[in-house]
Amino acid sequence: MDTGLLVAIIVIVVILVVVAVLVAQRRRSQGLQDRFGPEYERTVAREGDRRTAESRLTEREKRRRELDIVELDPAARTRYLEAWRVTQGKFVDDPAAATGEADTLVATVMRERGYPVDDFDQRAADISVDHPKVAEDYRAAHAISQANEQGLATTDDLRQAFVHYRSLFVELLEPDGDAHRADDDALRADHDAHRADGDAHRADDEARRADHDALRADGDARRADDEARRADDDAHDRRPADGAA
């Protein structure tokens, strides 16, 4: 075979191999982006390198396949929904305690379904495979819970954390279908109702404070009137004495 022809064939084969590798990498990248959504970009940003990030995400998928994740039976699902409603009902009076309970409740459901829960970072990584859209919210909620333990979280922070926990909680109970959306709508309605109750309580407190301030102002006005009358009486008593002098 002519040497020039042989070289041309080798070059063509190398080009085809390179193109095939590039196409496979692009398909792999696209598949990971489609599956992980916002978690893909977050991982790329954290790792600082797309190839390293994709390797990490592939490792998560492999680890997830090795886990025995099961669905909750109807009785357990009903029990957890009721537990969440009870926890949600505590938020108005004690948002810090309610948020801590929400964190514990989510971890309990994860454990029952088969997710390892000993290490939080690994827990969030595992959950990102099945629930990539709420994985970052879960991390944010956990960070707020930790800040709350140090007294650094505001009520608005805790409310946001509670909403994040609820999103993952609902997906853990029923990941797909109309039942998931119905549960989410029901829990959101409950949350809005409790929030409205809290606003009503705050409005009542403000009204009571306003009444108290009004009564206090009325008392101050009465005292001012009494002092004015005493001043007038003193002035009246002094006038005869001044005339006699």
C-alpha cells in the first residue's frame, strides 16, 4: 500500500475517533444537564471545572443506583403529612422550634425511604439525584437552621427555611403525579393560613398596644389638667395676699 494513502487513512481514523469522543462527551454533558438542572451549574461553579463537576455528578448517579430507595406506604405517608401539619401549626408561636422540627422530620422521611442521613453533605448530594430542583433549597434551609442554633436567624429567615423544607418534604412523600401537586397545594394553603393567623395575632397585639398608648396619653392629659387646675388655684389663693400687701 502506498505510504501516502496509509497516512491519509490513519489521519481520517484519528479524526473520526476524536469526533466520536467529542460527540459522546457532549451527549454526556447534555444528559447530566437535563437530569440535574440547576444542580449541574451549581456543581460546575463549586468545582471550578466542568469535567470535574461532571465526574462528581456521575459518581452521585452511581452511588444512587446502589441505594435501595423505597416508596412510603400509604399509612406512613398519612402519618408524616399529619406530623408536618402539627409542626407547621407551631410556627406562629415558635418559629425556631418549628423549623428545627421540620429539619428533623425531613431527615426522618429520608431515612425511612432508604437514604443515608449520617452526613449532611452526602445526604444533600444523594437527594440531588432524585430531586435536583430542591437540593440547593435544602442546603439553604439547613444553613439557616444552623444559623438559628447560634441565634443568628431572623423570623423571615426561618420562614424561608420552612418553605424550603416543605418543598423537599412533599417530593419525598410523593415524587410524581397529581398527588404530589395536591399535597403541595394543601400544605401551602395550611402554611398561608397559619401565616395569616400570625399576621392577625400581630395586628391584635399592635391594636392592644395602640389602646394602651391611647389610655396612657389620656392619663397624661388628665394629669396635665390636674396640674393646670392646681396652678390656677395657687394663683387664685395668692392674689388676696398680694392685694393686702
